[in-house]
Amino acid sequence: MIRILLAGFALSVFACSPVWAAKPTAAELIDPLIGAEGRGSTMPGPCLPHSSVYPSPDSDQAVPSGYVFERGIVGFSQLHTQGTGGTPSYGNLLVSPQTGLEIGEKEHISPKANESSQAFRYAVTLARYNIKCEMVPAAHSVLYKFTFPAATDSHIVLDVARKIGKSNALVTGAVNLAPDSATMSGGGTYEGNWAPGQYKLYFTANVSKKPQSFGTWTGKTKIPSSTSAAINNTEGGAFFGFPTRENEVVFLKIGVSFKSQQQSASFLQDEIPDWNFDKLQSKATKAWNDALKPVTVNGASREESERFYSALFHTLVQPRDRTGEFWDTNEPFWDDQYTLWDSWRTVYPLLALTDAKTFGGVVNSFIARHKHNGFVPETVVAGVEYSAGQGGNEVDNVITEAYWNQIPGIDWEAAHAVQVDNAEKVRTADYRDKGYTSIEEPKTGYSWRMKSGAGTLEFAYNDYCVGQLAKALGKQAEFDKYQKRSQSWLNVWNEGLKDGEFSGFINARHRDGSYSNTAARAGYNVDFYEGTCWTYSFRPTHALDEMVAKMGGRDMFIKRLNYAFKNKLVDFTNEPSFQTPWLFAAVNRPYLASYWAEQVRALYKGRALPGDEDNGTMSSLYCFLNMGFFPFAGQDIYYLHGGRLPEVRFRLHNGKTFKVVNKNAGDGNIYVQSASLDGKPLENAFIRHADIFRGGNLEFVMGPRPTSWGCHGDFNAEVAAGEIGG
């Protein structure tokens, strides 16, 4: 969606601009500033679906996205990661158009004006120079359009060495100039991304105007008329200079490759053979409309449609298709999994409905990575494999979720072999031998994030997923083995840990069998990753009956879960607690699932997300909240809460259509009054994958008050009012 920002103020122009006279396409409804202007750590720049490059403006503050809405712009870099926290990754190959010549970021920062952000085009004016900057993307390359003022000393500066937060990220490399053809090229070996390890990156850039002056720099020293420079652990780059007339347009196009400079040149020639900005923009627009075709929203308000399609957009940015960049084969390579710990719960179940081709490509990439590297960790950035250890081996969960959705084109035996290898070699030694990851155990192969409590729970769920696929493939002995091992979460259940009237919590454990002395409300990043004993005690969703029994039975479970929400003991804006509201639906209290799902949805305000986007995780959660059903990824189940969108249709990978209708949606009607599937009343607050993929029609009737729907005769309006308001 077009948004124009003047002097920091946002003006919505769709009401008065003739471009909105016709019904907007799905691509035109996207607002990339959601999560960029507000919280979310996303970028305002344009990209293609799952493209290798993501050009976007960078600010003078080293945040993971590179962009801070309120601050000035130092230039435009070609690579970014979406919605992450921690150490910033990428921000390489920073382009800075200028009048005058400054090489340091702080020296050429500019206030911005007239910022306009769309999925397929970005524009902004650098107020310091009065240069209008526009960009449109291709898969591995970018076309920039700079409109200069009248000046004798206009320049295009390319910082080859920097990344976000590090001015000398180029360990060893070079930049080369061919002034007669207005070409820059180079690259080398870089470091400093979130995934530790070095990565290679190369580029080729062409300018539409032959330079009158040129040069390179290393460190702080400019070298006029130089056509090459070695850059090793220092700042460095190159520049072209020329006089410009008032409103003279100069184009720059740049191709980027992780393999070689020659490949970057091939990408550039294939994807942007000329300077036709409008043609490339049309291609990018079509790419987004095609990507969004499987989903149709009917009856929603303009605001609801914008927010929903913007969320879908964010789920189609990462992972990135970098096939052919790291191996000399055509085997799929899907990069920037950053990380699966974040995305497996919601992104991949949504991709099963919207982009099965990508889902299949990712699983086939797992198989290929296992073949080439011998292991498949949950994180890969710039081709660098990294076992972050936030949870367990989430690759296993994604593979089983793909199977439940019958994603086409996957060798399930080969995919299962990856799972078994994880189960037998990658789980920690204590988990395999003792049945739990101990506090003292050296976390060989994992980072500091691997914790006893969280690791044990996640490994147990991984084993459940391995067992489910084993059973589907007719491997009964394997199923029995991993089903038994999936109960390992019981080995970190401490019956003696109490908090008020509640007894029994997940607790980290020492090698000698004793439990950590962590209190029930503690353990954040000590015994658990980004959670506490309270948070993770609701995690064993694959063993629901046992979990409920451990917490004192159904009534006490409902009481404990509601208490946790009301006292903020679970953080449903963070991934470990994403599934928690729907546990109410699993124990015949769907009206409480509806109530707490609405509290989560209400946290999506303005252009802010409730937390970091994390590869589309927050946006995919938003989509499920508004559609009315929620996946428990890795299991054959979706729990129901009723949605906010009147109608959503999915064109599925098998050619069928799945339709969700929410009658009376909105206006405080957050509770399901009744539900039906294919015209038949639904008594249970869940459906299966088969209900979707046979082309089902799911219909909710929504209303303002809780009802007995899904409670199986156990409903009391007075009790319900107390559970919600008390």
C-alpha cells in the first residue's frame, strides 16, 4: 500500500489519489511499513517473494533490520534479514548518492522526506542533497533510479566493506572499477552475521552515466583515479562522480551473488538487461499478485484487508531461494532460516495453505543439506549452518508438518532419514542416555541457548514428530521407539515444585538426578530459553492427557491456565507460548480460547507488531488469529476459535478450495455461537488436515457472549463470566 511520509508524518493518500479509483490489487494493499515504522524489526524496502536480495534503506543506528523510522538514512544496502533480534546480519554493499563526496556513514547521513513504501517499489528523498531515490527489485539484483539536482559534484558511492553495525566486515576482498563502461565489481569474504562464521559475497554494478571522475578508498583515505583496491579488515569502497542537470536521472543496477563475481554479473544481465524502471516494477508487482493469488479475502474492510495482505507479504519474504549459489548443482538451497525455532509453529502451516511450492523446496533443501553437510541445523544464514540451540531440532517438526499437509514433490523416506539422524546423533548425549538434557552437560554442537528444561521438552516433541512420520511410513518399531522417547518430558516434571495452589512444574535437572532450585516463576534464559517453569509447563501438547493429569485434572488445568494468562505468567507474544490459548479448546473450553486469542489479536496496533517479526512468525500468527483456526504444527489438528474476517478462500496445492466463513464477524463478536464443516454441525473445537485438503467449507457463527458450543454439555454462563472477567 502506498504511504507517503512528509517530515516524519504519515499521510494516507489512497482516498484522494486516482490510482485507488479502481479496486486495488493484493500487491497494492501491502504496507511494508507495518513492523518497520513500529515494533517488528522489518524493512520498508521492496523485494520479490523469497528473493535473494532485499534492498532497503539503512539508518545510522545498528538495529537488526538496519532501519529506524525516526532517524536519517545513510544509504541503501542490498541484503537484510527480516524481523530478527540479536546481532544484525547483512546490510552489505551500501549505496549512497550524494552531492559532494563523503565516505563515512556518519558523514553522509541525510534526513528523509516523501518516503513511499510498497512491496514492489520504494522511494524517498534524501533531504540533505535533494536527491530522489527509487528502487525496484529482481531476484538477485536491484535497479535504482536517482533524480539529482543541478550540481557539478554529484556522486554515487558504494561502500563495499560495511555491514550493519560493522564498518570493516570485509575480511579479505577487493573492489574494481571500469570507468569506460561505468562498472564496479568486487567482493570477498565477510564476517559479523548472527550465525558465526565467514561468508562470501560478490557484486557487479553498472551506472547509466559514464563517470567524469572515479576512485576508491581504504580506511579513511580516498584515492582519486584509482581503479582497484584491496580491502582487508578495513573500511573501503569506490565512487563515480559526474555533473548533473536539475532533475537529471541516473540509474544504478547491482547484481549480488554468494558464489562469484561472474555469477553476480550473470544475474544482473539476465534480470535487469536495460534501464527500464517501469517494466521491472510491473514485473515485481505481478510477482506479488501471483504469490498472493492462492488467498482471497471477501467482505473485509479496507483496513482489515491491508493488514491481512501485509501479514501474508511478511510470510513470503524468508526463507530465501539461493539455489545454485552454494553448490555446483541444481539441488534446492533455501537460505536465511533465521530460525526455525521461531517459524515452525505458524509460518510453515500457513505456507502449506498459501505456498506449498516453497514448503516443499525447504524440505528438499533439508535433504540436500544433509547430503552435502552431514547435518541440518535449525539455522542457516548466508549459507552458514548454525545450531543455535534455542529449543531442539525443529527441522523434524517442519518435516512432519509437511507430511500432514501432503506437500508434493518430497521423498518422504529421505526426509525421514534426516529426522532419524537428528534423533540418533544430534540430540544431546544426556538426552539420549538419561532421557533429559542435564544442566551440567556440555552442549556440544549447540550455543549457550541450549537449556536443560527447554531442550528436554523440545527434543521430546521432536521425537514425537519423528515417530509420527515413522508410523505413516509403516515403520512400527521406529514409531514405538520414538513414541516412548517423546515421553521424556516427564523426566523434567518436578512434582515437588509449587506456586501457590498449583503443584508440579517442568524444572531443569542435574546429572545426578536432582532438580534445579529455580522457582516456578523463574528460569528465564537459565533453565529455559526465553521462558520460565510456568511457560514451558504447558509445552507438552503432544501428550495432552498426561499433561492435564499432571496438573491435577481438567478442572485444575483450566484454572491454572486461566490463572497463568491473567497473571502474565505466559507471554503469548513470544514463540514458546504461541499455542497456549488453544489449549482451552483442547479441554472443552473454546470460549476461553476465543477470549484469549482476541487479547493476542488486540496487540497488533497501528503499524506495530507485538514482537520481532522473526521470519514471518508474528504475521502468520496474525493470519490464523483472524481466520479462526490455529495449527498445532507437527500434529494432525487445528483448534478453532472463530475469526474476524468475513470470508477467506484458499486455493490449495491439490487444486481444491478451502473456505472459511465467519458470520457476524467483528463488532465485539469474538465468541463462536455455532460451527459447521461442509454444512454439518461441528461439536468439537477442532478439525483435521483432511478436512481442509478435501476442499472443506468451515463456517462459524460469531456472537458477543460465550456459549456452550464445543463444551460438550459442561457450560455454565455464570462460571464463564467469572473465568473471563474474574
